[in-house]
Amino acid sequence: MPTTGAPTWPKTFRSTTAALLLAVPAVLLPQHAAVAQQQDTASLAVTHKSPFNCGKTFYANNWTPSHNPSGSIDWQTYGGDAINGETVRATAAGTASFHDAGSTSYGKWVEIRHSDGSRTRYAHLATMVRGAGGSMSVGQGTVIGTVGSTGGSQAPHLHYEQRTSSGAMDTSPTVNGVTVSLGQKKAVKSTNACSGSTTTSNSNNNGDGGNRYTPAGVCGSGYAVIDSAALTGGRAYLLYNAGNGSNCVVTLKTTKVGSASPVSAFLEPKGTSRATDSGSFAYYAGPVKRSAPGKCVRWGGSIGSSSYTSPFEHCG
């Protein structure tokens, strides 16, 4: 899952230069079984972006009359952008829960509950950034998995739903400002996670205050922000690479940017020793990387006298 960002300079330069149907019912209804749906009259207040990387264009198909549930979108290949294996991102911020229906129904799927009570669902995923039963806070643009063809899928695509707070389908969902009503098929270009940044679960702050670096840019290709914590003068970030099971922590400065001052970042998978990067740096501390598949991690950092230490969390 490649992520773009500013180049990572050597530490010497820095020092010296200036994260179908829900646990919902206990019964998972097959995606393609006949399900009666009622349209909730309540509108979805949350604004959704495309679930793909910035600049990627895919077809949004709101099939009718046989698609089930009615009003769900199948995202499919458009032009030169083949959808299989594409990074899937949260269309809006919320709390994500991860599920696996095996070879039936949604297959691997994620539900995100948003601030207004509405929810979105992303199904037939090839991979997820957390195991089934896991959960995490996400921001708009946070990576949650990759496109595949698990469950009752006939070919690689992303099955996507927008539901109201009552659980009813929105049969004319709007994504990236484009409304796709029943029977329509529209090409939608993503503006999600644009400008070289990856939205965090707690903030839209990515290397602001004049800091040209981003968390994903420091940690490298495949890493996506899954949590962050505010510090006086900056922010500590926890990232995860679903491809290799590794976590990464970086602390970015937003004050005294370009001037060397005390900064630190640390990462501690449960049952192992803590790894720390600390010193007098101009832009950031880190990256601190540790392989931690299936393990809870403790992470954090400091800027001057301001520090953060998490509990053991983000297990899986």
C-alpha cells in the first residue's frame, strides 16, 4: 500500500540541519440472498470521499433490480486503474470493526460507525489491517484493507454500503460529491488522502506548522496511520503495515521546526523490550519499527517536557 510523503533524510541531517452484517445480528445474511430493505428517511449527515487512493478513478455501480442489498455499490475497474489489490480507505471518520464470513456472504469485511450514527460497509476484501474481531478508530482516509474477491464474490471488486443510523440502506449514496442512484453507473475520481497526507484517527494534522514531513513518509511504503496523540509542539503517530505485520512510531514537531530540540519516539510490543529513538532533532524522532503480528503494543513519544505513553492496545 504505497503512501507518498516527503523524503526521509538521514538522522545526521535532521540533527544538524536546522491504525453481511455486523456483529449485528448473530446471523450473517448472505450478501446475495433476498433481503427486504426499507429506505430510512433520515439523511446521512457525514460527507464521504471515495474509498480509494487520491487520483484513482473507478466505476461505482448501483445495480438494479437484482443487486442485494438494494442501493449498495460495486466498485469496479475503470480504464487503466485495475481494482484488484487496490488500497481501501475509510470514506469518513469513525470506529471500524473487522469481520470474516469465510467463503460466504461478505467474506472479509469492515464496518465503520460514524459520528452521526450512520455506518459504511466494505466487503470482499483480500486483506484487512486488523484481524476479525478487532476494532480501531479511523479518520477519513485511514487504510483499512485491500480489494479482493473473498466470500460470495464472483470477481474482484469492492462491495460498499452507506446505511443510516437505523441500519437502513441509503439507496442513492453520495461519494466524493457524486450521487449514484439506483440503476446508475458512474466513474468517480477519488480525492481521499490527497496532498501527500494520510488522515489520522484523531486529527487531520500531518506535519503542519511548517514541517514538510508526514508520518507515512517517514515510516515508508505500506505504512498507514492507525492512531495518534497530541503533544505540546507536535504529535506522536502509530502506523501499521498490513503487508508485514509491523508497527512504526514517529513523533513530528510543529514548533521549533528546522531547529534541533529534544524529541523522542518509542514502541514496545507486549512481552518484548522497548525500542526508542531520542535526541535533539530538527523535524522528527523515529521511525521506530517493530514486527508485532497478533500482539498488543505500547507506544508514544515526547517533545521537550510534553510526553505521551499509551496502554497496551491495537492488539492483532
